[in-house]
Amino acid sequence: MRIPGYLKATAAALLLAGTSMSTAVQADDHEIKIGYAGGFTGYLAPYDQPSLKGVQLAVDQLNAAGGILGMQIELIVKDTRTDTAQSAVAAQELVDEGVVAMIVSCDVDPAVASGVIAQAAEIPAASSCASTPTLPDAVGPYMFSNYTADNLQAAVLASYAREQGYENAYILLSRDTPYTEKLPEYFAEAFQAMGGNLVAVGEYATGQQDFSAEVTKIKGLDPQPDVIQTAAYEPDFPAFIKQLRAAGIDTPVLGSDGIDSPTTFGLGDVAEGVVFSNAGFASPGSPLEAYEVAYEAKYGEPNDTVFTATGYDLMMVIAAAIEAAGSTDGPAIRDAWDNLENVEVATGLITYKDQNRVPVRVVALNMVSGGERVHVGDYSPDPSMIPAP
């Protein structure tokens, strides 16, 4: 199933090829309710807030083109305040209000908390940017991923590191979240499988602002690392990179999608040359470039993070699943979603069929240069080089 054309600024271009937006069911006073239980305040706000903007843009475009199955979409939003317990409460509120699909937070713990509530109600759910590949299995058959998985990002970063001739790597991780722990570990596994050497593993606590001990350890390593990889994100990544560079360590740093934020691009010289993975880059003529035109038309400002686009992607995937199901029944939507192939979204193509609810998608590598995002390339690694989740 492919959804071409909807990225144009005009709603008339919003079509589903092969299963076009239904005209058999005329728009009336019935609505399809989609819920979003997200961390719009708290530490997830830099990720869930942009995601919500992308979701809303998709809803507006879909509704302008006739909705889903001829019904208008009502988006119901609940702020979880980036709290795991509140994530469960918000999800239950959405279930009680009759949503047929649910979007949940960008971090795995609140995503699981919301997901188990949706699972019990047989309502399909997905996070727009949680990237832990074990998330769907942690919840059950009604839980899906949407974003580029940690082990996939890690394999691409490791491949890039080896292409640059880096022999010795240091990883910095935090065991406070699966994302900050597992992605660097996946990187180390892939890097070593490709012939690289892991020099050392450093650890930090989420929210830590003093990295002097870790920086001192890095300075004393023998051999010195050729590359440093971490999945730290704000506020931890800015603190680490500032202190690393202040100590005179100019070792290349590889990050992941968590640092794709205005904060990173505003760090100045200390972030220069940092390479990170994410879900896409707006190359000329690409669907993502067209999406960004539509985004700026709606919000009156340029898009500055791919997380808005992955929110848009997820809403379009939900629309595709409901259209394919021809129904708002939860089990029918779940089954249709699990069999989606080549759904065209802002960041490219997404396939769920035969993927255990973790989609196949391209990984983009980007470099921070002069406070701007520069495209390094798009990568699809050999499946045999992707560490098992």
C-alpha cells in the first residue's frame, strides 16, 4: 500500500493509491477519534511537542481530503507530563473517550505504560519516535513502533565509523533508560563485528551535568579512541560535549536521533562535526522537502527537527491501516497495520509486513556544520550486521 501525493500543500493531492480515501461512506456527523498521550511538558517535551505538530498537520490534510472512511478525524490530546503513572491514566482516559488508535510518548517507559492500557482495550497504539526495538513485544500484539530502531541506527553508525577508518571506539551510556543504554551497546556490538575495537565503556546518570570524571578517563585511555559514540540527549549531551571539548579532546563524536534538536545546533563550535542518525533528511525533491513546505505553510516557521515529520508519518500510517481495514474495529485495524507495505510518508517508505511490528525504513546520517544540519547520506545496512534486539 502506497500513499503518494499527500505531501503536496493542497489537500486535493491527498490520496491512497490502490485503496483511495473512501467515497462510499460520506462525511457526516460521525468522527474517528485518535488519541495522543504524550509528554508535552517535562523532559520529553522537546520530542513529543514537535511530534504533535506533525500529527496535527496530517489530521488537517486528511480531514481536508475527506477524512478516513469518509469520517472526519477528531484528535484528542492528553499531557502525561512525562510521568509514567500519568501515562497510564491518560491512556485510560483516551480509551474511555472512544479512540480507535493511540499515539504514545517518545520514551519507552511511558510508552509501555500507555501501551498496556491500549492493549487491554484492543486498541492499536504506537510511539512516533520511541526507538527501542523491543517495545512492541514488551506490550503485546497491539503495540507498534514507528521510528528508526536503536539497533538499526547503531548498525549504520558503526558502518560509518568503520568507513572513516576508525579502529578504536569509546561508548558513553546511561542505564537509566533502554535508549541511552542499549543503543551504544548495539553500536559496540556492530563495531566489533565489523573489525573495530572497543576501548572502554563510560557511564553517566540521566540529568548529570558534571562529566569531568568521564572526560578525565577518556584522556587517560590507551589506546586513545578514534571515535566516541553516545545516545545521550539534552540536557546530558550538551553538558558532555562542552566539557569534552573544553578539555581539549577533539575526538569525533557520533550521536543518535535524540540530539536532533535546536539545542544541538545552537551549541556553536563545540558541536561542529558531530554526526548523528535520524529518520530522514530533506534532500531536494524528496517527500521530506515537500513535507517541510507544507509544515512552514501551516505553522509560519521552518521545521527544525525530524520529529515533526515522524509524527506526521505515524498519523498517515494509522490512516492507511484504518482504510485497509475498512473498519474502526480495533482487531481489524491491528491486522491491517501489521500487513502494511511501502506506505509512503514524509520520511520515505515504511513497511510493517513480516517485521514483528517494528518497521523497516531508511536511516539518515547528518552532520552539524556551522549550526546547520548537513546530509551525510542515507543508509540501509545489511540485515546480517544489525544486532539482534
